[in-house]
Amino acid sequence: MLLVTAVEPSAQNLAAGRTLYVDKCSGCHNLHMPAEHTPEEWKGYVAYMTSEAKITPEEAQAISRYLAATSARGRGMASSGNAGAGGR
């Protein structure tokens, strides 16, 4: 049996995701606090905004990882560490 454990994103990766979130998203609208939405909701929002905001898949993944991890922490949930930019 293969056991897969969640890995916390590094502080450096989260900082990069936060920087992208601020730089790429605040130009068009007010930023939301990560805890305003669940990690799953963030994945959907980021997936939708990827084409709207003209961000690369790698940027979307970093932003999604940051938002999902900080949302989970703000809600007292364990972070999955692998929050991709999947659709809703």
C-alpha cells in the first residue's frame, strides 16, 4: 500500500505565490483575504481567472497554492500542500 502524505509548501514558495497574487490580481480588482474562501473555492477562482488575467499555468499554480494554504490556515484546517489550479 502506498501512503501519500501532504507536504507543506515552503515559505519561499508561498511568498512567491503571494507576490504574484498581489502583482497580477490587484491591478483589476480589490484583493480578497485568503480566509474569505475555502481552498477549493480558490482553486476554481484562480482557474477561471487564469485566462482573464493572462497568467501562465505556473503562475496560476503558485497563486492557487498560496491562497489555498493560507485559506486553510486561516480556517484552522490542514493545508493540502498541492493546491493546483484545477477547475471547479
